[in-house]
Amino acid sequence: MAEAAGYYDEFGFYSPQPTDRATRRQPGEDHPTGPEVGTRVPAIELTDQSGSLVNVQSTLGAAGGVVMFHRSAYW
């Protein structure tokens, strides 16, 4: 079986595009990547894994909560 046409990064992840392309590079030191850990975020609604809107503040417990953003390997 022939090897898939594409590119592999230093971690062995496959990409159909060159790994030095902007969508595959780490952001620069001065690039804003979001709030710092522990920073309070404004009142927001986000979609969950099922596509339903969720009011973040209404789902927080006494200890707070975590909002996790996932960047997929494919854009």
C-alpha cells in the first residue's frame, strides 16, 4: 500500500498541507491567544459538543468551571 500523500510534523501528525503553513504553526510570542488562566471571562454563550447553546455563567458550580477550546488538526 502506498504511503498517503501529505506531510508529517515533528510529533508524527499527518497534515494534507505543508507543516510550515500558517494554520499549522504555533503563534508567535506576541500573538494574543486568549485570556490568561484564572482570568474571569465576560458573560458568554458557547456551543457545546452537540451544537446546543450553553450560557457559561448558568452552568458554573460553587468552585467555578472550565471552558476548553480545542483546535483541530484540520482547518
